[in-house]
Amino acid sequence: MAAREYLQEVKALDSTLVSIEKVLDLPKLQADALSLEAEASAPDLWNDPEKAQVVTSKLSRVQSTLNRITTIRRRLEDVPLLLELAEEDKDQKALADAGQELDDVTRAIGELEVQTLLSGQYDERDALMTIRSEAGGVEAADWAEMLSRMYFRYCERNSYKVDVLETSYAEEAGIKSTTFRISAPYAYGKLSVEQGTHRLVRISPFDSQSRRHTSFAGVEVVPVVEQSDHIDIDEKEIRVDVYRSSGPGGQGVNTTDSAVRITHIPTGIVVSCQNERSQIQNNATAMAVLQSKLLERRRQEERARIDALKGDNSGSWGNQMRSYVLAPYQMVKDLRTDYEVGNPAAVLDGDLEGFIEAGIRWRMSGNKEQG
């Protein structure tokens, strides 16, 4: 590719980045950062831990977005310089390196552009993800564990913080369920498109006759509650059980009954937490998870009422949303967006950006109430 064409690409990307900066309202982001920094530096901030958490969380999100824009802008401005040096020295390797950098910047701008589509009420928040094995017995339990590893690897690739709150292990292999918190700007907005039933087709490693099996696992994603959400829970409507945490194969994790399970009687929602050493800490964490799930339930009910008034069911996600086929051929396909790839190993190793971007664009194109 000639340098002139490279420069045309740079010009087009610059125009796109300017549009993104306008949509994200860069001056407002900078003003918000200064205001939040002032709040965060107040000496009495941590007198109210809940408020402090909200302030520091918002500050982290705003700073992350600003740093991302600044870094991309700097890299884009450096590309013409790299190209000029490569041309002067007639260095083909340097020219190829400049082209690779341009490709990387193009990808980064595309990902930032997707963020501008995340304008839902809770999109910028942290996410709580729960994975459950469904139909398929031991196959489904193993599949649920594979899915959890896929999301852990996705988070690792993107430097997202993950805190596992509870895991229920299956007897033979895999897991019955797991719940974990993903802390990152727009974690909920991005990962909410992963909600639904994930289907796996493969030659079973548990079948002595090496037959092909189909198994299912469900993914639930809810936003983390904040102080302003006002989710009131009547103590009379919950049942709290304590039990001893256990690991794979029944191995005891703690020597005391510190794990907590909370049942919300009116809705039947059950949440558990076993990651802390203290029963009090586990109870507080489990209550926060319950609030998040009740918030999501309220949000879904509100959306259902809106859909009913509009006579529009286009926001329904349905049950099965993605198929992962490992045999007799190799393919992962999203059934909503028709986005597919022929490398399941990469997807299961956390390469989900293409699916998530397609899901966000699909949602915005005709399912705007989802966010």
C-alpha cells in the first residue's frame, strides 16, 4: 500500500475520532474529571463509605475514558511521522510496522466508537455475571466451567478486574453455577449482550464411545447497584442460610460456616457468597448481589410494560443466542446478529470483541430498550 493511501486512512480516522470526541463531549468529560477529583480529595470523603465508593468509581470511569481518547489521539498523530521516516530511509520493514500501527489504531477507534453506542441507564457500571449449567448433565456442567474460563480470559485480555463471589461445583466435573463481579468502565453495557443460552456441540470427553453431544449453559448479566438505586428489601421477605464453603470434590475451603445464601421469598431469587472469610462480609456481598438482581428484574418489568404499550416484542432476546460447534466442523455463530467465526479455540480463549461489538450494534439497530 502506498504512503499516500496510508495518509488517506489517517485522515478518515481523524475525522471519525473527532466525531467520537463530540459524541462523548470531551470538554464535559474533562470538567467532570476535575470536579470528581476535587470530591475524591476531600478529607471527609470516607466518612460516608458508600458515597465515597460512588465518587471514586465515577472518577475511575471518566479518567479511563479520557486516557483512552488521549492515547488513541497521540498514536494517530504519530502514524504520519512513522510513515515519513520510513519513506525517507526507504525502509520497508519500518513501513510495514507503521501500517501495523495504523491497523491497531483503526481497531482501537472502532472499539471506542462502540462505546459511544452504550448510552443505557446502567451501561457504564460494573457487571455481575452468573453462569449456570442447563440441559446436558455432566456435559453442561463442564460447558459452564468452559464458559466461565472464556469470560475470565476476556477480562484478562482487557485488564478488567474480576472478583468471584460464589461457585457451586458439580460432583463429577465442571460447575453447577458461578457468580462473579467484573469491574471496568462500561462492563455492564458491553457484557449485557452476552446474556442468554449458549449451546455447545462437540465430541464428548465423557463418552467412552466418543459420540457427539449437545449441552447448554445460561449466562445472566446484571448491573451492580449504586447508592442512588433505592432498592428496598424487607427483612421479613428474605431467608438467610449459612453453610460451610466447599471446593471441587467437596473439599472444604473454610473451617467455619461462613458462606451465606439469601433467598428473596416473593421472587424466588437465590444468591450466595462464599469468597470472604467472614460471615458478615459474605452477607453484605450477597445482599448487594440480591439488590442488583432485583434492580434488573424491575428494569425488565418496566421494559416489558413499554413493549406491551408499543405492541412491540422486538426487544425479546429469546433463549438460545449463540452456538459453539467443535464437531463435525468448527464454528461459533451468534444467532441474533449472524456474526460468526471459524476458530472456536480463539473464542473460548476470550477473543469476544467481534461478538460483543456485533451484539451492541444489533441492540442499537432495533432493540434500544435493552440497555
